[in-house]
Amino acid sequence: MCGIVGYVGQRDAADVLLSGLERLEYRGYDSAGIAVFENEIIKVVKSKGRLADLKEKMQKEGKPSGHAGIGHTRWATHGEPSDRNSHPHGGGNVTLVHNGIIENYKKLKEFLLSQGRTFESDTDTEVVAQLIDYYYIENHGNPVEAIVKTLKEVEGSYALGVIFADFPDRVFALRKESPLIVGVGENESFIASDVTAILQYTKNYYLLEPGEIAVLSKQGAKIYDLHYQKIEKEMKTADWDISAAEKGGYEHYMLKEIHEQPEAIKKTITPRIENGLPNLEECGITPEKLLEFKKIHVVACGTAMHAGIVGKYVIEKLARIPVNVDIASEFRYREPLVGEGDLVIIISQSGETADSLEALKLSKRLGAKTLAIVNVKGSSIARESDMLIYTHAGPEIAVASTKAYMVQIAVMYLFAFELALANHCIDETECRRLTSLLQNTPDQISAILENKEMTQLIASELITADSLLYIGRGLDYALSMEGSLKLKEISYIHSESYAAGELKHGTISLITKNMPVIAVATQRNLLEKTISNIKEVKARGAKVILICHDAYHPEEGTADFRFGLPEYEDLLMPMLAVVPLQLIAYYTAVHKGNDVDKPRNLAKSVTVE
Ligand code: AGP
């Protein structure tokens, strides 16, 4: 969601802010703006639309020139996307940018109105700017005291970058729930919603914790607690390099990230395999500990939740432990039956998804042990959980998740193998065999990536469709949910995934002539049954696209298009079959001329509930 960047140093602040905001574009936004000290006066430029619109405005109005400032990309919550509602927002001496939601803004606004203040926007953010200014005046110009007083009044989630007209060489920052890091370079310092925004300048950063206030200057960053006591914090070093966050010759981040999957799997699983067997000890997971759990819950959102569904099928099949999969926003509010002896696995690429984070906290309060599977180092979910497995996908920039899903399921397999061995559901030989097959999936995926023509052809068949279905049974059904989500989020074509055997209980009535149906049929024990379901839709006019093992050739007339996958263990087929589904979604969106990496209305990291 919203992105924040702040800078103090010797470079041109507007350039640093704009390049940082470009790197945060993937989070999703509908307007952007910056505020820079120009000759000690705060100059604000903001605009509805993309960063290109903001730059165009700067060409007309002039680019603010100075060495300190704050910038923002806004994903609208309170107030429509418009120039007026774009950040930064001001209140007297104070100008700020905000990520999050101020829940009690109405009450605070009433108070400020009663003090004779007026407002220029419909946002909850402007209320915070005005309130800080109110206390700033009351406290005779002490910025940190004004911020602390404001924090005591404000309810909700926030990360804030704040500048004061009286302090032209300082940027102030604070957070609660919404992420914010403080970067430190030579004679310069930064704030950013995530580290990718500042990687081209520095890899050194602090993770700002709730209740901490950062004061940035050219000399570096000082961090204080709410009593204005200086805090010494551990400096982190990003292990992502800048090229990992750039397109590297690919037309889109999504395509690049699809191609990075073999490498991402290797990086994620290799350090967790010892002598041919899974070893998750460095993540806090031992065979003895695993035996404590009688029930597992997987809680996540979107693609991460789909990875959990694949995990459920694999864990239940191999380790014979019941697994519940929940959408985090449902789990939180349905008084879940979770308690001691349960393991709750939270899966999240960003580690900042508000519903997943709250589900984690709730699970802990209910007495369950929590395990986070997270990609972004040091993120809130990573820090809150009892046990932690980092996926090593590197930065995922495209809003549509691909490589993060791949490594999430790779971790679910590894976890299932270890659990099944601990439970004596499989023996060491079988565990070694499965682990070695998992280790070989990158080669299989690389081979699939060599063969993109068929996915391009299939995509060209989909662009005129209004709606389509994905069907499958067992693991193929679990996977088809992800295929369907991928297609709809970037191609804007309606699609649904359905358990193939459930079609005739209602959904088959949707089938009309030439309606595309993507049938995933990689599970050989279910193949005949799935083929019968395919014939049912074919008989009603559907255009069938079949994804199956390469050696399988159905009877003539069963499918209109066929994508053959390498012969491989059925259990691991989701890792292979997801690749053509990702490519079909990608090429369909490209053929339609859509903004593939930044689909409309979507944000990469959903930090509001
Ligand atoms: C998938 O392509 C989406 N971008 C979305 O469903 C995403 O997986 C979901 O918002 C969860 O995000 P997280 O993994 O960062 O928690």
C-alpha cells in the first residue's frame, strides 16, 4: 500500500525521493507527492495518478530544489484519489506523509475544528499533521515532544515521515503497525517503507520499532524512545542487491520473477537440507517439537493462502495430521478453535499483511505456537512469530506474486517431509527420495521455462473471453486456485477455480460455446475422473486447455490445447504446473495491453484490513 521515502543529505532530495518512490511503485498507488526544503521553505508538489503525472507537473511548476524532504505514493482509503487528497499534507509548521489508517480521526478532527483549525483534504492524515502542529505550538516548538503527545491521542496504524518548517535539515519518522526503515549512508540518511527504495544508496539500515522516533540529519540518524531517551539499535545490512530489484532485461518484473524461480527454490531449500534430509533446526523447528502438535492451522491471504492449501494436501497426505486453512481476514473474526497444542503457520511474502499479522497475534493470545513463512527480512510477521522460516526469493516487485508462491510451497514440502519423518509416517529412505526430488524441481522448472510458445498461444485464445474456469482434482484443484487468481488480477478476465467433481452440482450451467476451461490433470490416480469431467464440459461447447504430464495424450477431441509437463512425481507437480499457469496469465495481460506489474486497484502489500 502507500509508500514513504524521506531523505537528508547532500544529493538532490527530489531525485532521491522520486527514485525511491519508483522502487515502491509495486506496492500499489493512485497518487504521489513530495515535499522538499527549498531555501529553507517547504515546497510541496503532488498529483493524482502515476509518478509520471507528478513529474509532468514538476516540469510545469518547477522541481523543488534542496537536500531534505519527504515523498509518498498514496493508495486511497479516506477520500478519493485526487490532487487535494494526495500526500504530503500540511498543518501550519508541519508537513507529513502517512501510511496506514487513523481510526479515531473523526473525533480528533472535531477537536481541531473546535480549536478553529480548517482542513484542506478529506484524509485522516491531515488530522495528524494538524494535531502535531497543535502540540508543537503548545510545547513552544519542540518537535519530538509534539510528536509524542500526538501519538498518545492517535489510534490506528501508521508510519509517518514528518518535517517541520523550523528544522530545514531534519526529517522525523515514527511507526506503529505500518513498516518503516531508517537507512544510513555517508553524510546522508533515509527513511523508506522498505529497503528496496534506498538500496542504490546504502545497504545499512535500522528497523524502526513502534514507540521509537527517528531524527534524521546529514550526520546520521538518532533514534529516541517516547521519553526522549536515545536508543542504541543494531544496524542491519540488506543482503538483496540492487540488481535483484531491477528488471534485468525482462519486459516486466513479473516475467523476470517467473524466471527467477529455479534459483529462488535452490536458495530457499538448500540451507535447510543436511545429508539429504530436511533440517529446520536453525528456524527453531526440531523433530521433537513437531511431535507436540496435534493440529495445524495455516492462515494467510491471497496467493500465500493458496500456498497453504497445497501445504494442507501434502501435510495431510504424508504426515496424517489435520490441517485447517483459513483466510486471515475470516480467521480473525470467527472465534477460531485454536489453542495449546496447535501450530499456526502464517504465510506471507511481505510479512506486513495486516490481517495475517493480526491472525498471528490472536493465535499467540489463544495459546498456540506460531510459525511464520516470510520473505521480507525483519518484517512484522517475522518478528512476532515463535518460529520462522525465511523464504529466499529476493525482492518480489510485481504485484502478482509468482516466485514467492513457489518458495512458499517449496517450504511447505520440506516442512511436510520433516513432519512425516518425525511422525514415522514415512521412513528415512522415502524422506531422502522426496527431498532429492524437491531439490531437482529447479531443473524441471528451467526446462518448462524454455518452452513458452504454447503458453503464448493459449493466452492469445483467452483475450476475448469474458469468463473462464479452472478445474482440477486434489492437488490440481489446490493449484488451479492460484492459476485463476493470477489470471484475474492482471488480465481483468473473470475466472473461477472449481473442484472438477463439483462442477455438475451447479457451475456447469455456466458453460457456453467456446468458454475456455483450463483443466489441470497431473494427478495420475485421479486422471480418469478428471478426464470424465473434461468431457462433460467439452460436450457443452467449452474450449479445453489441458495441463498434464507430457506422456499423456487424451483421446482425440478431449482438449483443444495441451501443455505437456515433464514426467515427475505427482506429489510435486504443483511446483511444475504453476509455471504454465503463471505464463498464461502473464501473456494474456500483455496481449491485452494491461499494466502487468501494477494492476489496477491492487497493492503489493496490504497493510490495512
Ligand atoms: C497475489 O498475486 C497477490 N498479490 C496477493 O494475493 C498476495 O498474495 C496477498 O495480498 C498476501 O500478501 P503477503 O504474502 O505479502 O501477505
